[in-house]
Amino acid sequence: MNVVLTVIMVVFGIAAILTVVRIVRGPSILDRAVASDVLLTEVMCVLGAEMAINGHTRSIPILLIIAAVSVFGSISVARFVARRDNTTS
């Protein structure tokens, strides 16, 4: 199991680094919003994999909070971009 956990952490670590690079480089706010959603999804996948490997469910409330933050963040960015597009047109 330690080999599986190590492989999972390396793969998700590389994915997280690439996602953070996309958040920093942009170029648009929508690219950054999508990258932040991907990063939160990666964190949720790592927590889910850790729960499955160790056989517990203690992280479910954390998963729910991360999911709620992700949804509300996406909605906020979408409303901001829609409002900005309406004022410039």
C-alpha cells in the first residue's frame, strides 16, 4: 500500500504544481478560475484516496467544505465576468 500511496502523491503533486503555474500565469481570470477549481478537485481526490487507502471516513466534512468553497467561488467568478462583460458592451 505504501507504493500505491507514494505513486498517488507524486502524480497529484505534479498535477498540483502544474495547476499552480496556470493560476500564476493566467492569462485571463477565467483560466485562473478553472485552474483553481482543478486544484481544489485535486485536493479532494487526494483526500478521497487517503480515506480509501486507510479505510476511514473522517475527512468527509472537509471534502464537503472544499466542494462548497469551489462551487461558490466558481459562481462568484462567473457573475463577476458576466457583470464586467455587460458593462463594457
